[in-house]
Amino acid sequence: MTRQSAIDKATEYFETGAFQTDLAHLVSYRTEIQNPAPEARAEALRYLTETMLPRLEAMGFVCELLENPDPKGGPLLIGERVEGADLPTILTYGHGDTVLGQEGMWRDGLKPWEITEEGERLYGRGTADNKGQHLINIAALECVLATRGSLGFNTRIVLEMSEEVGSVGLPEVFRAYKDRLSADVLIASDGPRLQPDVPTMFMGSRGGTTFDLLVETHEGAHHSGNWGGLLADPAMILAHALACITDKRGQIKVPEWRPDSLTDAVREALRDLPVTGGEGPAVDPDWGEESLTPAERVFGWNSFAVLAMVSGVPEAPVNAISGWARATCQLRYVVGTDPAGILPALRRHLDAHGFERVHIRPHDRGFFAATRLDPTHPWAQFVGVSIRETAGDLHVLPNLAGSLPNDSFTDILGLPTIWVPHSYRGCSQHAPNEHVLKPVCRDALRVMAGVFWDIGAKTPPGKEVAA
């Protein structure tokens, strides 16, 4: 049997409709971990016990279900398939939890917990984030195993049900099970491809910090005719405070929020990457750091965003000056930014500009730290060569623009991390009408079958002497 035989088997899995059938079954589980109801936690456990556990055990994995040490999180599954002490060990990962289904907000004819096929799209909550992605990787492992009779390496897997609430409990589990999760490399999938027709590989992610800015000036709301010009307007104060954080094109003005990690090597890695075009909104060329390319702005720099902003009662405005205004804000940051210093730096900046009345309230939800692996790392090179052999081309990013629990793998388990995403930027993840593209899924199955075949057939990094 050959590498091509495994890739052909992965292609057959897609073209016979088996992938679509399996994905529809996974999507049918309402694993919306952001829902605090007990039923949501029970559904998360069912997802692991009824779908993942039997499939992994049929592949020869020894699995264990774990309760989350954090009551806000869902259960976890860890598994292991050992073929030999002298073989490389691969850790893979996925999350079966999703954001809220948002029933009633999807386009007519679409439902979040049912697969709907339209042309090249498969609609349903979790198709892109992340049920479809870890299904592809597990199926690719199955294809290699069925073709060769063995994988040629040891495999460990972590499936969590809390990623959409900040992977609460995952660091504690990793510390407690560090020996059982030891590996040579993490190879997993989440996030989007840079362009749908070319595979993407990234080796880290931006971090994120979310917080509210709140201005409270007086009790209640008071008539704007009687009190206009006498009462401070909290919305105006907040608007000017926000305007001192960036300039009119979104360039960051908080000194400590401007990173120093956009090195020549990172710039070279990002050079000529196509971040414009394709589905989704058009990139605004006049937004963000003026001296940077679009790729450098999103993958090599920090970005500040106002996620929501409110004062008074927008849906029923009255002639009154509100006593409060609030903006929910977020900083996405790259390696080189001190996470612990983000909000203290903002406090100093606001005070220096006369906005002592603006309060900063961090969100309780945990977020992930920034990570980045050098694109020249041997494992990145190994996986990159394999993907190019199968697909012919590859986009390599030092880190994802979004955030992932990658810091738990790098900082606690000490692993090099390779992510090969199986979605695309127009997939509407976290929104109504989430979907995956069938050509991307087919291509991803082939790519991952090739990667897993090569790990078992060639001499991977770190095993040169033993070979």
C-alpha cells in the first residue's frame, strides 16, 4: 500500500457521502457550552460518549472521560494509541462545543442543528468551528490505519467542550496529566485558511483581552432641554476617550500596545500573503497601521476594536441625557505584548489624557495568550513539505489572527504547535449561517491523510539518530 492509497481512501470517504453523514450526526448535538442550562452540559457529555468515544476506541485508542475542574466548563476526553516506544508521538486536539445556535436568526431554510447542503456549502452550527475540523483529522487517521494496518507513530488526543468559554479548566487538566499528554508535536486544526483553494499552516495565535469602558455621570436620565449644557454627557466623554486610544484610521496610540516583535524574519514570512479578495467583506486599505501591509496588520501587529457601544435606550430614545455609557472593547495582541500590562497601560493612557472618569472593567471570561513558532522549526518544515506534496501549494503564517488555547500546549506541555485549518474566512463561524465548503473538506481530508502517512513513513524531526 502507498501514500496515494491512503489519500484515495480519504477522497472516497468524502465522495461517497460518508463525511457529510458523519458531520450531520455531530452537528445534531446541541453542544452550545455558552448556554448555562444543565441540559447544555449534559449534551456536551453525550457528544463525547456517543460519538467520539466509540469511534476512537474502534481505532485502538484507550480513552478516559474527565470532569472539568472548572464548573463553568464542560467535560473532556483524552485518549492514547501506542504502537512503539521508539516511535514519534503526535498529539492532536479538537473541541466539540459551539457558540449559541442563534435559532431564528438563520436564513430561511437553514437550521443550526441540521446539515443543509446547498451547492458547495454545508450549513450547520459547528460545521466549521470545530466539529468538521476534528472529524477530518480523525477520519484521515482512520484512512492511514486502514491502508497500512498501522499508523507508524503513537497518537494522543484531547477533545474538550469548553473552548468557546475560553477553554476553562484546560490548563489545570494539562498540568495534572502532563506526562500522559507528552508528545513530540501538536498537529491540530481550527480557524480558517487564508484563501479557500490553498491549504494554510500556522504555528501560533494572537492573544486577546476583552473589557468594558464605563462612564457614569449622574443618577437616572434627565430632560435634555432642562439639563442640556448643565449635565456631563457620558456618551460624549466615552467617545472622546475611545478616540484617544487610536487615531481616526485605527492606529494604536497606547505606547505599550505597540509591539516590537514584527521582526524582519516575520515580515519575510508574511510577504506577499494574499489577505484580500475571496468571500467576506472587502479589506479597507486605509484602516490600521499605515506603515504596514495588510498581512502585517492582521498577523504581525495588535488591533483594537469596539465590539459594542451603548448609552440610554437606543431602541426607544427619549429627550433625556443618560447617566451612563458603556463600550465593550477588545485588544488582539501578538507575541511581544505583556498580557498583564495591557489594562494598566490603558489606565495610565486614559488618565494622562484627562479621562479619569472612565472605568475599566475586565471581563470574567478567560482568553488565550499570544504564541508563535518560528516557521523554520523542523516540524513546521516537515509538515509543510508534506502538504505541498499533496496540494502543490501552501500559505504559512507565523500565527493565526484569532485566538486559540495554544498557550496551554506551548507553555504547559512544551510542544511545538502546527495548526492546519480546514475552514475559510467567509464561513460565518460564531454567526448565523455557519458553513463549510465541500471542496475545502475534500482537499483537507487528502492533505491530512498525506501528513499522517508521512509521519509514519519518513524520518520525522528528532528521530534522525534513532533511524
